[in-house]
Amino acid sequence: MSVPHRASSAAQRVTRGAPYTISDLAREFALTTRAIRFYEDEGLVAPARHGQSRVYGERERVRIKLILRGKRLGLTLSEIRELFDLYEVAHNERAQLAKFIDMLEERRARLLQQKEDIDVVLIEIAGLERVCRRRLQEEAERAKHDGRGADGR
């Protein structure tokens, strides 16, 4: 038999679908309230207003979660907005999913190119490092042979 535990107020609201404050969402997603207001300014979330207070619903909560996922994948905010707009216009996921696949393919291609570029630079660094170490060794041997110390004195 499990012992019941108290869920946080934000977690309780998730199960009830109740509205969230900006502070609730900031805590849940480890964001600043300023970041959430920025997403609002960018048109990515649209909380309801009750006087001066912002009231966020489940739609905004899910959007913030998707924004953060998109950013982790390397998508820009304009790309994320485009995906949101596709869903709003089509009222289904088909167009949104097709566009998301395109974005993911482009992102993968850019990352693979960056990986290849990094590999080339690492090979170049290794080669230059070998040359420098060899020259240091040669200099140390010359200095030893000439009766000088390794520091050239």
C-alpha cells in the first residue's frame, strides 16, 4: 500500500487543468518570469488578463514546454512560431508535423556538417601539435648537443 503524498500546487493544477500564474510556470520550467514575458512579446504565448495579472492556461503551459524542446533541438523562435502558426491555421497536426520533419532534417544536416567541420579542425590541431612537439624536441636535442640547457642558456 502506498502512502499518499502531497503534490505541489503547480502539479495539482496540471491534473485539474486550472490556470497558472507566471510564477507557477517559471518554477515548473526553471525559467525566469522575464523569459516567459519575452515569449509573450514574441507572440508565442498569449495569457488571459485579469486586471494587471496574467493567467496562463494549459495551452500556454504546453507551448512553453514545446518552446523549450524546440530550443534544445536548436530551432529558432521564428521556426517555433511557424510551427505554432501552422497548427492554428490548419487546426490539425498534419501540416505542422510535415514542417517539423523538414526542420528536423535541416537541423540534422547542419549538425552533421558542423561535426564534419569539427573533425577536420581536430585533425589539423593534432597535426600542428605534432609539428610543435617535434620542433621542441629537436630544439632540446640541439641545446643538449651544444652544451646549453633546455631553456637555451
